[in-house]
Amino acid sequence: MQIQSVSIEDYISKIPEERQEAFKKLYDTVNDNLPKGFEEATNYGMVGWVVPLKTYPAGYHCTPGTPLPFLSVASQKNFIALYHMGLYSTPELLDWFVAEYPKHSKKKLDMGKSCVRFKKVEDIPFELIAELSKKMTADDWIKIYESQYKK
């Protein structure tokens, strides 16, 4: 489910009311903890953070001329999702996250390749998300991206 929006505030206003407070808290948690170098964006029907073209002019290889995506949060039909490309591309970071998750949540980790799904807003481990958000800089992400994805 993609939400078309022109701003982050617009996006949040379009998600179900019962999710808005938790979604805003998740957004603030990520935004307050990401290292400098990322910019906020609304793209792919989500709220996200990217490496801007002024920092990385090559941009995203799948969509030339667009900033390099890094982390997004989205309200999907049945859950709130956090998409973190570092989890997808860095086995050490993924291992750390998987090991830490049970210390912050009684729920089983519901995860895809880069997507962590939260079916109930009360199950979002904000402290863990804050720690995760601090773990990779824009420069780190560019190096990983270029070594693994950019051909």
C-alpha cells in the first residue's frame, strides 16, 4: 500500500488515525538519531532518508538522477514497516539487530530482507530503532553501496 504525499506531514495525515502517534514517534526516533549526511524524503510511497545528490551525485543506479535511498518507514495495510538497507547489505549489522531484538521486545521478530514489520504499534522497540539508526553514516552507506550494488 503506497501513500502518495507531498510532505512528511501529509503522509502522516493519510495513515490510519490509530497509527499516527506511533508512526510519528518512529519517524522522530529515526530522524533524531541518524548521523548527519542523510536527508528526509518522501519517495516510493514512504517516508525516508536518502543520501542527497549533492553528497553522492551518481545517485541510485535503479533510478538514475534520484538520491540514494537508505532508510524508510511506511504504514502498510496490516503493519508499520521499517526498511533499513544496512540490515540488508551488512551481515554484521543484521546479526547485531537480530541478537538485540529479543532484549527489547517480547514479540517474535517479523522481518524480510530489509523490512522489519510491526503489526501492533505498542510492539515497536523505539530504543532499539534509535540504536540502529546511529550505526551507519552516509559515507559508510555509500562505500557499502558501491562495493555491493553499483556496477
